Amino acid sequence: MKTLLKLGLLAMLTSVIAACNQQAANTTGVIDLARISTETGNAEKIDTELKNIKSRLKTELQTLQTKLQNNFQETQKKFGEKPTDEQRGQLAKLLTTAQQQLQQARNSAAIELQNKQIELITKLKTSVHKIAEKIAKKRGMTLILINNNNIILSIDEKIDLTDAVIAGFKNQGISK
């Protein structure tokens, strides 16, 4: 009798676990953000914008470097071929200050580029989120995951929303 009761409880527990697993599978959607970005042309747009910013920043840094070098050379020329100890000290201080200004400008440029990259990726994720959320809602899904091959190893095609999100981008006119 105890064995029969245990088997009955085990069968019921197995059914509940299977139902929970089925429910989780039916309410979860997965998207491939990298593929969406590439196939909608957003990866190329982001890359182009970042390259343009990088080019502008490089030009600005070169201009600053030239200005600082010219200022140093003018001061050096003003002091002549045999500067005094005090003038050599001023030149050393001027050189150190120029190097610090240039390094600070490089750091600021790197931060600006990084912030722009974060901004563009966040904007893309927001657009993807809005579209994916609508699609998931229509399909009765309550959880959307971003496919990361390091975390999600395999996906049932029934829960992959990537193609639908790409189509959503194209329907809204936000792709290529």
C-alpha cells in the first residue's frame, strides 16, 4: 500500500514538473541581438558613426598636439640656444604640462567614444525591446532572453523571436 501511494505521488509530482517545464517553454522567447543588429543594418550604422567620431577626435587630438608643440618650440626659440637654468626649468615645466594636457585630452576622447558606443547600443536595445515585447505578448510569452552562445547553448525554433523582430524592424522602416 505504501509503495502504491509513493508511486502515485511520484507520478503526480512528475506530471507537475512536466507541466511547469512545458509552461516555462511556452512563455519564454529568445532573440539573437547580434543577428538582429547585423540584418537590420544597425551594426553598420553604429560602426560608421563610431568611426566618424573616432576620426573627429583623432583630428582634434592632432590639432592640440601641434598647438602644444608649437607653443613649446616658440618658448624654446625665445630662450635662445643657451637658456638659463631658470629657463630650462620653465621649459621642463611647459613640456610636462603639455604632456599632461595631451594625455587628459586622450582620456576624454576615449571616454567620449565609449559613452557614444554605450548610447548607440542602448538605443538599439530599446528599439529591439519594444518590438520583441509586442511579438512576445502576441505569442503569450512573458520572458525574453538575449541569446548568448556562452550561456544559451541550444534553442527550440518555436521560441526564437529573432526573425519576427527583424521583420518588425523592416515593417517600421528602421532597418537598412
